[in-house]
Amino acid sequence: MLGHRYTRTFLETAVASMNAGCNLELSYGMRNNVFMHIPQALAMGNITLQMLRDRVRPLFYTRMRLGEFDPPAMNPYSALDLSAVQSPEHRNLSLEAAVKSFVLLKNARGTLPLWAQDLPGKHLAVVGPFADNPRVLFGDYAPVPEPRYIYTPRRGLETLPANVSFAAGCREPQCQQYSRAEVVGAAGAADVVVVCLGTGTDVEMEAKDRRDLSLPGHQLELLQDAVE
């Protein structure tokens, strides 16, 4: 209604949302939200009582499963703290999820995976603004874990039995100030070069969209220099 002008009133927006299957609103406040107009929509016959029940049922089912209506002492979630969140079991599960969610678009000549037995004596370069900057690795709304749990590409690759060199080339994702010599110096003598590029919340986030899908600033130039 406010941004895209798809609807004209809160009442019309409430009806359209419920018909589309939406059952929860992130509202501006009790006085100024859309779903407070549901009783009016129901009275006018724009929605049915059965539809309202269908939308509400999964909300309360979820709240019941979370124990919100139980005494705190009976709710197992009440006893959870960071020691549970950061337990070895959960960190291992996070690692498994990361491995299984990688998208490998191309693997020319079987470059990957890197085998530890092949790396002793080899020189590995990791370059780019995302190579060793923990702050830029997390997307919008992501919780930032304790630093000891954050493995940047550089930190992770340094666990391999290889000589690892590093060059950011540019310090932030916007990559407005780029040092070609820094990248070429690190990549020039390397057997393997890992280039770490991206956007991050400095470039895009909620209410902050990119104008195009190109790499920001000089990042494409950085990539081309590393390849060369």
C-alpha cells in the first residue's frame, strides 16, 4: 500500500493479505497496522470466519509447540543459553550445513577439492576484500558469533599444510581504493589463488538495493588481475 501502491487502504490490504495466505504482520504499532482491520473485513463479508480460523490455527499451534502457554519451569527452551547454542554438536551441524549448501558452478580440470597431501611446499594466495574481514561475511539480520568461532577464508586456508599469503586489495566491499600491486604481489608466485569477492551489507541490505548486478567498485578488476 505505502511502497508499491498495490492497494489503497489498510482494509483492502488486510483482505488481499489474508486471501494470499499471509497470517502474520510485522506492524508499525497497535494503532497503525493492517491486521487490526480484520474484524471490519469480517463484518463486511470480505473474508469468512473459516478463513480467519485457518490463518490463526498454525500460529497458535507453533506457539504451543514452543511452550509459550506452559509454566516456564515446564518449558525446555527456557533453560537454553549460549553454551547450548555454541556447543560442539551445534557447531558441527553448522559446518555440515555450510558444506551441504555450497554451490559449485564450475570445477575446471578438477581443481577442487584441495588435497592436504598435495599441498606441502605449495604456495596458496587468498585475496580480495572478503578474504579476511569477519565484519563483511554476515548478511543482513545475521547474528555475529563470537570471534573465535568465525573462520574467514584466510583463517580456514591457513589450517592447510601450505604457505599461505594474503592480500585484500581493497579493505571494504565497495572497493573504491584498490591496490593492484598488492594483489599481483600475492598471486603472482602462487600455485593456487583463492579470490574472495562479494557485496555484504555495505552494498545491499533491507531498504538498500543495488543498482545493478555487477561486482562493486574495482572488484572485477581485482579478479582480472588475479587471473592474469
